[in-house]
Amino acid sequence: MPQTAIRQEKYRDPNPVVSFVIRRFFDRVRAMVDGVAPRSVLDAGCGEGELLRRGVLPAGIPPVSLDLRLESLADARNTAGGGRFVCGSVLSLPFAAGSFDVVLCLEVLEHLDQPLPAVHELARVARKAVILSVPYEPYFRIGNVMRGKHLSRLGDHPEHVQHWNFRTFGSFLSSVPGRVDLVEAFPWIIACCHLSNR
């Protein structure tokens, strides 16, 4: 199954519990973005444009949406609209240092064989903050099992190659300069890295 289909599946899930946790996740991301009060935003790994579609990004600030997959960018442009769309990788962002007040990278790092270079690259192009999210393990897998997903893998998503909990994700982000605030948004962890080197 293509990654785009897998990523969109949960957003269309009619289960009210799934809808609630997804809505709460985006509410917490929105609060973090609002706390930074950005004037420029990069959505790195934007997928099909869920942040745009749900109004998570500040109104009146056209974001730059970046994804590795052209089909995801086409979906984002067609259904969410707004801003600029760029095909590129989080491992080599086509932007100058300090190009954006806030850089978001949600549900991406767990797919990467080498996520730390991606985090450093995201921090390179950010001025104020980098906001990241990853599945909160083992709860993300438990939730998948409860929904009957990926049972042969004990709930582990077939494209996830990294797995974190609060302690290990905080430790993983220790090389990012500045203060890192971790927030639980079950079954995800959201991190806001307030950069001190800008």
C-alpha cells in the first residue's frame, strides 16, 4: 500500500475515539505553534496537507509545505490549497539557514533510518523553534492492535523504523541547542525545540 494511503487512513477513520485523539493531537500542535507566534512556517513532510486542511497553521501566513512525494504535494495543493509547495527531503532542505520562524515535522522521523541528521537540518532552517512529533511507544502499537491494525507485527506500523518513548525521545533531542518541551498527545509525543542559537 502506498505511504499516502496509509497516512490518510487514520484521518478518515469514523471511530469517535480515533477522531478524538487526532483532534486533540492537532489542538496541541496548534497551541505550540501559537506559542511561538511565527511570521513564517515550514511544514516539512507535509504529506497530504493535513495541517493546512485542519487550520493548525496561523491564518494569514502562507506556509511552505515540503514533501518528498510529488503525489502528496499534489493532494495537498488540491485539497488544502494555500502557500508554496516544494518537493524535497528533510535530510537536505533547499532553504537558507534561519529561513523560517517555526519548522514543523510531524509523523516523519519514525520513518527515517537516520533521523538525527534530519533534526539538525530542520533546526538549521529554523529561527525560533522546531516542532516534532513521533508515535509514543508502546502505546501507539497497542492502539493499533486494539483497532485490529498490523496484527502480524504486534501493532508495529510496517514503515516505522524508529521507536521512542518520553525518556528516549528527550534523550534523542538532547543535541538540539536550546530548551526542549515534550508534551503527551496520546498516542504521540510532541516536542517543541526552542532554539537558543538564533
